[in-house]
Amino acid sequence: MLVDTSVFVSALISADGANRQMLRLCLQGAHTPIIGKKLFQEYEDVSGCDLIFERSLLTKEEREELLNGFVAVCEWTPVFFLWRPNLPDEGDNHLIELAVAGRADAVITHNIKDFNRAELKFPDFEILTPKELLN
């Protein structure tokens, strides 16, 4: 599975809920998320942004530690082919490409609407929210 940045950020902001539970399951080995260069850079960029985490109980150092732990349980996946699914947000196309390259069974995101509007469809994985994954 692939965990979108929006889900990772939500898990860092709130101590409860489906986002945090899904992150816990990954850290415990119940799921093995895939990660690639661009997604790792997104995680790293947002984890260091204090403005995003004003409401978070975690310090910047704790966020970095959690990111390192999360990345340690991920499967590094190189992307060799660009599919260009033409999502409404061009910046999200790399996530679909990573999901295809890593043979993900699901993309976990809060951006269901945009991901389902891709011009190029891939039936091998589902687009789910964290709550849908847990159910």
C-alpha cells in the first residue's frame, strides 16, 4: 500500500483516529507501505514545517524520529516508467506511478475525489481513506 502525505500529516497532528491507527499498524508491521524518492521528499518537507504542526503535540524532533521510524518499515520502490494518469493535481501523479511500480494494493489518501478522476485507470489497486482501510 501507499500512504499519501495527507494521511501521514494527519497522523502526526492528531493523537487519535484512523490516520494514527493506520500509522501504528505500519510501524507494528501489519502493513508494509511503499515509498519512493518524491514521496520521501514530500514527507520530509512537510514534517519539518512548523506552521502545519501548530496544533500537534509532537516537537519537530519527535516528528523527525517518527518519520525515520516510518521510512524504516517502508519498502523503497524506484519508479522507472512515468504513466501520467493526469490527476487534477499534477503533483499527485507521482503517487499513482509509485503505486504501479510498487504493485500496491491500495493508495491511502484523503483526496479520494481527485484520485478517482484520473484519466488513466489502474484496476490493480484501490483508492481508500484510512478509515476505509481499517474497516
